[in-house]
Amino acid sequence: MIQAVHISKHFSGHTALNDVSLHIPKGSLYGLLGPNGAGKTTFLRILNQIIEPDSGHVLFDGRPLQRKDIAHIGYLPEERGLYKKMAVGEQALYLARLKGLTRAEAKNRLKYWFEKLEIDGWWDKRVEELSKGMAQKIQFVTTVLHQPDVLIFDEPFSGFDPIAAQQIRNEMLALHQAGTTILFSTHRMESVEEMCTHIALINQSRKVLDGSVGDIIRSHRTHTYRITYRTSHDGPMPPEAFSPFVVLSDESLPLGAWQPGRIAHVQLPKEAGLNALLPSLILNAEVLSAEEIVPSMNTIFIQTVQG
Amino acid sequence: MNPLWIVAHREFTTRVRKRSFLIMTILGPVFFGLLLVVPALLTQIPEGSKKLLVVDHSFLLTGERGVEGASFQFLEPTDSALSQGKAILQSNSEWDGLLYLPSTENGDPDIILRSGKLFATTDLSLALEESIESLLEQKAYEQKLRLAGVDPSIVKQSESFANITTVEFGEKGREQASATGLKMALGLAGGFFVYIFVFLYATQIMRGVIEEKTSRIVEVIISSVKPFQLMLGKIIGIAGVGFLQFFIWVGLSGVLYVVLSSTLLSGTLDPSPVESLQTQAGQSHAVGLEVITAMQSIDFPLILSAFLFYFIGGYLLYGALFAAVGSAVDAEADTQQFMLPLTLPLILSIIVATKVMESPGSPLSFWFSIIPFTSPVVMMIRLPFGVPAWELALSMSLLVLGFLGTTWIAARVYRIGILLYGKKLTYKELWKWIRSSQ
């Protein structure tokens, strides 16, 4: 859907993006991850044609991105707000018309959304009378109103309380289900992997990693498993029981655990699965749990950046 | 619809619908009306007449009853008259002061005037002091004539007044009566209104830009329209507000003026600033007829269209720069450092206004009316006096170039500035923005 090709962008004194290439597939829910100041916002602004790259180009649906494509993109920037003195309905109409909708079209769709979100009583209210959460609902509506093929959110969860953030997340997932391509940035890497289909990691103006979440995790798995068990004598399992797998650690469960037992970390050879280990474990102890330790995005990020 | 017009339309309608617009639009002409009428009324209010005691040992003022604003009461010029007079002044609040003129041995009026004193118990106005002084000067003058053996009445008879009517001998050989006073008034009014309007509406642009930045809506909008379109749309929209307000004001001011002058002031005085200026210009005779003939000598269509041109030109020139300033700061309080150099030429053009009126053809007038930053105000002042066509054309084309230039500069600052938060800017950085391609 969107392809960024060798994008570089310099501001006076520093480089915001250094040769970044990304492919955002149609229908994906794409997470752009990276610490503050990595260059995420600059990248999103380039996609929205707010600024131009120094070098490189962007393809939209396979052809060079053009001014008219803004009608197919919805953008909710990190620094987002509304005219405080303007009435809600009028303001939503204004923003919709700037996106190319006619007045009548915009009015119809707004009516639908206002009813759906149960905010139809707000039409004549001034924005300054609304709470922050209410204003954010309006911003969300105005971003999606022109039914864009691509939605771009810059730090959509920042500044939200957990419940509101969850609502936004649900709306994003619903739009994703409906086939909209969604690209969003966040500097909080936890809990993003389970909602994204694809991610890219940006650090210090460079792309360090990108691809589908499955691929990334698969390529970063260490084949380490966490196994909790209890032997009849409450002691450790004989080391040969794990053979030929490498035992990284084997300790008692902490005192606070609800049942006595031990916890072991073992590393399996790449081609082996958990099933190869279980028979010998079952012979020696009662297996309480066994699971693969899947690296979190945070871990992968730190590994990638440091390694 | 072109997004530029959608932006301009919003800027226009939101402002026009504001209560403050309605209030300003109604109060504006009232204010202007008062501005025209109140000074005229105030000058008509007679100041309470003062009462002065006079101890005149020189007999210079003998026979004088007083001056405008004060009446004299002479005390017998005995040796103790001064101390008596002072005692009266202290004990009796009826008296406002004491004028004391000593005697001299040879009666030299200069010495008398130099050693004369005015003891005042209340504030005596500068005007009163001046009229007493001029009376004394007049008396001293007559005294000197008499000492020289000349009869003052002969001198009086031999005085004559000249009142030459300046006639503009036009290129076409047409003779037109010129009325400097009327032209001065017209020029000053034109220049002043351009100044006020440019300031008023350019500041509104700046406020609007700051509002968009502080409310954080600007990035949402420029994902739909180009920053330049947003800036230009704002400038156009606010210009529309300005025009609407201006035309309403002109209409209402006219109505109000007519009503006021026909009811409040009927017959007692003519409050027209045109005439009061003319009086100052020394043409107090036969004003009515001269004004009418002079009016015919002034090219009103030219002045009106020039007014619109210079208002738009000045507004665009300064408006773009004000927009750039608004984009570069986070709050209105931070605008000071950038505003001063911007407003300086505008203020300067008002400061030189009197000089320009005194000699509309001087090099100062010429340059100030050619340079785009001052030409909107100064050319308006010069125009009623007649400006060569080539100068007007040069001034106008430079103004067009000027606002194209400032708009270009402003756009470069604007598109970077609006996306920047929480940073104190320096001129060095601004310069970098102007030079950078993106």
C-alpha cells in the first residue's frame, strides 16, 4: 500500500531519518516502534506530505505519492487539537471538507458517527466545553470520516487514560478488520506485538528491523523454554533427564509461590520441539508447566540495538 | 472547492459571527464619531474666567481690563501695594493670582517685562500665561514706539494682511484652487486609517496563527492543505473581515456624523477637523467657499482606489510577516522580540507624517513613499498634494514586489515554525529556515 524508498531527512544540525525503507502492506496493522526522537514523527509527516524528504521517495499503491492522495489518508498527529472556540459540528464539517468531502456528504457521515458514538447532542457545543476524552473522540471521528484507505496515527495512546486507550485500540482493531491499512507509531513497545501484524523498529534515525510480527519473533527466538516441575523428593531433577538439552538454570521456585517446586530454563536445539523433552521429564517429575520464552519486542529491540 | 477558499471562508465566518466583531463594528463608528466631535466640543467649553489682582508700578497695563480667560483688578500702586495684594491673595480665595509689574527709572519696557512676576494660588493654564505675555509684549511694543516718538496708531494703520490663494497650474493649463489644509486633513486621515487597519488586522493574523499552534490543530489541518494555503487562506479571510468592517464603519460613521452635526452642533460650531486644520494652516478666511472649490481640485476616485490598494498592499506585506512571527512562537507573550523590528517602519511612517505634510515633495517624503514598508502610510499622506504618475507607479509596483517577497519569506518560516513546539527561537535560526529548501 505504502512503500518508502531510501528516505533521508536532515534538519539543521541533526539527521532525523537516515536511508529508511519500509513496506507497509495493504490491510496491515503496522506498528512503528522506537524511542523518543528516533525519527518516527518525521517519517509519518513525510507520508502525509507535511514535509518533504531530502532524498528518497514514497510510493502509494505502487505509484509515486501525490498531493491528491491525502484524500485517501487519515492522519491523527501526536500534537492534536481542535479550535477551542468553534462548535463541534461545524469544526468536524470544516475538517471533512478540507479532506475533499462535500458539505452534504460530510453532514451525513458525521450524523452516522455522532449517533454511533452517542455524541449527537454535542453538535452545537464549543470544543472548550468538552472534556479531553470527549475532544479526542471528535478528533478520532474527523480522522476517519472521509473513509481513508490508510490511517496514520502518531502516538495514538499517549495522553490517554488506560480505559480510553483501550477504546482507541478497539476502534483501531475494528477498522483493521474492516480492511483499512493502519500505521501507527509508539515509543511504548510493550503490549504492541499482540495487536500488530507488522512492525518496524527505528532507532537513531535508522530502521533497525522490520517485517511481520511472526517473522520477527521467529527469527529472534532463542528456543529457550521455562519448565516448572516437582520431584518426589522436592529436589532438582537429575541433569541427565534434560539431556541432550542445555540446562541454563535450575532453581527452587521462590518461597512465595503457591506450591513447592522448581523452575528450570533449558535451551533446545533449533530443530527440536518441546515434545522431544517431555517424555524424559515426565518419567522423573511432575511437570507443572512448560512454555517457550518468546522474546518481547522490547527484548528484541534492545538486542538489536545493542548487538 | 479549493481548500484555500474553505480556509478563508472559515476565517471569515468565525470572525464575523463573533460577538466582539459585532461590538467593534457598532462601537467603531461611535468611537470615530466621538473622535471627530469631542475635541471640537471640548475646545468650545469656556474655561472658568480667572480673577487676577494687578499691581502695576510701570503703568504699562493702564486701561486694560483683562485678557481672554482672566479679568484684572488693579490695586493702587503704592509702595506697599505688593504686600497688600499678597495679603488679599492669601486671605481671600476669590482671587486666583497677582500680576506684579515693577517700575523702572527710565521706563525701559524690556526691564519691566523681565522683572515682572505672576503669583498664582491656583493652576493658571499655559494658554492664560501666554495671553498675558502677549498682552505685555504688545504693550511693551507700543511703549517702545512711543519712546521712539512714533504713534502706535500709525503703525497699526500701516499693517496689512495678505491671503494669497494658491492655484495649482496644472499640466493641462487648468487652474485649480488649492487648499493645503483640506489636503493635509485628507492625507493624514488616509495614512492614519491605513496604519490602524494594517496594524489591527495583521495582528489578527498573528493571533490566529498562534491560536492554531497552541490549540494543536495546525498539524491536523496541514495534513489536508498545504501550509502555504493555510497561511494564505487566513490572510484572505481576515482581509475579508477587514473590508466588511471597514465598509460598515464608513457607512455608519457617515450617518453618525451627519446626525451628530445636524442635531448636537446645529449652527453653534462646525466641528469639521478639515476646517480646524485649515485654521491652523492659516486660512481662516472664506473657508466655506474655498473648501468647495478645493474639493473639486482633489482627485477623490484616485485617492479612494489608492486607499484600497495601499491598505491591501500594506496588510499583505505586514500580514505575511506577522503570520511568520505567530508561527515561530508558542505564545503571544513571546512575540515581542520579533514584533519590534517589524512594527518599527510602520510607526516610523506615522512619526514622519507631519514632515511629509509640510513638504510632500521632499526627498524624505519621496523615499518613504517608495519603500514598501512605509509607502502604504506615507503615500496616502502625499497623495492629496499630487504625486507624479511615475512615482505612484513605482511605489505601487514596489509594494506588490514587497508583499510577494514577504509572503515568500513568511511561507518559509511558517511551514517550519508551525510544527515546532517549546523552542525559543533566535534570529539566526530564522535565517536558516528562510535559506533552507525544506
